[in-house]
Amino acid sequence: MPIPAPARFTDLREHLHSAGVDAAYLNLVLEQYLSLPENMPSQDWMQDPHDDHQAWQFRENLTQFREMIVDKPDEGNGEVDDEI
């Protein structure tokens, strides 16, 4: 579970949208990146515990970032809705 932003922070997805960054596409690209064979967890784990931990933490950080930018069903897609 990613650490939530403090209440005073602006919405990350809204910021990405206003900057012209498609959060859904960024999420997809990161998912593809994590799925590349060389970026998957090693089958020979515990050969180098430091490297294994670094790889796990890096993947975890990217996964948490993806969770922060993915659209939530009840929160919309980061776009400001003018219709009320």
C-alpha cells in the first residue's frame, strides 16, 4: 500500500493530467517494464541477498507508484469535472 500524500498536497493524477501526462498510459508502460524477463524476480534468489533486496525494493517502489496514479473507480481519472 503506497503512503498517501498529505492532505495539503494536490492530487497527483490531476497534476499529471494538467501536465499532459496520460496516467493510464504511464501505468501501462510501467507494467510492461516490470514484466520484462530481465526485470522479473530472479529464479536464483539468495545468490546475492543485497542485489535481491534492491531488486525487490525497486519493483515495490514502481508498483506503489502505479497504485498512486491508477484511476480509482470512485475518484475519477484526475480530470476536473465541470458538470455538477
